[in-house]
Amino acid sequence: MIPGRSSIEALITGKVFMGEIGAFFPVSMTLRGDEFAAVFMMRASQLGHRTTGPYTPDRPPTDAMNWAQLRTGIGMAGRFPSFRIDASGLWPRIHVELLGTAVRGLIVMPEEVTAQSVNAPYLGEWQEQISSTVRIALDWITGWLTACHHQAGGTEPSVDLDLVYRPDDDYETGLAQVDERLRELIRRCARSSSCAGVLSARPSARSLRRT
């Protein structure tokens, strides 16, 4: 943790960082006091020509390197990012650090993300809306913590926060109550559009506590 920094400041910076890094699907996100860390799934369309490992000095992951180079020196959340490419696996990974903060990000390729890894029945277009949904939630939590601090006084609160995905266990039950002619339409919608973000997986905060 960085002395003098609070969870409120980390949430504000982390929320802006999530949007400016590319509004990628957040595979995971944690806050420990003032330390904000997130894992994002890269959009393959942003990389142009794709590369795969094993990588060597003569055959580096140029797709990830070019992506990072284009963003080097461009501010994010009022800070300059530092990039490091991990080329030890089959797919490159991009580590991002906002200098002067405890905000970190890891960008992984879409091939590394499975439905099981985010506890969802399947992946799909619903993922595109999750970043904005999480940022809205972080904004609300930040406002709540700020109000608590204003009322209680003293030092700014330090909290632990985790983003997790939980399947909607009542999905099939609710679907069974729908007219049979509409069920298949709803299923197709859930598989191919943002409906799945509502019907199958919802982000939730847990382990929120004052320390």
C-alpha cells in the first residue's frame, strides 16, 4: 500500500483506468486497501495480425508489442502507464502499471478466457456491457464510502473488494414460466446478445469491510 492513499482514491483511479485502457471485459478485479488490480480480456480485433508462441528474440509477440507501443506516453486516469509484455506462454500477456499508484492491470488474450474461468454458462456479446456495468457499480461504492467518511470523520476508509460472477440459478425456472413459443427466442437472445449478461451472470461485490 502507498502511504496517504485510500480505497476511495484507488476506486476513482481504477474506475477511470478500466474505461481508458479499452473498456475490456474484466475477468477479475480486486481492491485491497489502495491496491487495485484487474485482469482484462483483450479484443482480438484490436491487435491486427495475431501471433502465437512459442516466442523467441527473433520472433517476438509483435501484436502485443505494437498495441502497447501505441499507448506508451499517453495518460490514463491522469497517470502515465508502464507496459511489460510476458511472452513466456502460447499467447502474450500485457502487464500495465499506472506510475505513482498501486493500480495494476493484466490483459490476457481471448483464447485464455473460458466460460468456466468466469463462472458463466457461456461467453458471448454480454461481455461487452460488463465493463460499463462494473464501472457504474464502482462509482456507486465510491460515493457510498465518501458519504460514510463524511459522516464518520477520521481517516478515509480502507476496504477489500472483489468482483465475482455468479450464474442466475433461477434462469431456467423463470424461463419455464414463459410461453413455449418465446422460450427458444429468449435462449437465442441469451447466447448471442447482451441478454446473457442479465440472464446468466451478474457481477457482485463481496468481502466489503472496513479495516
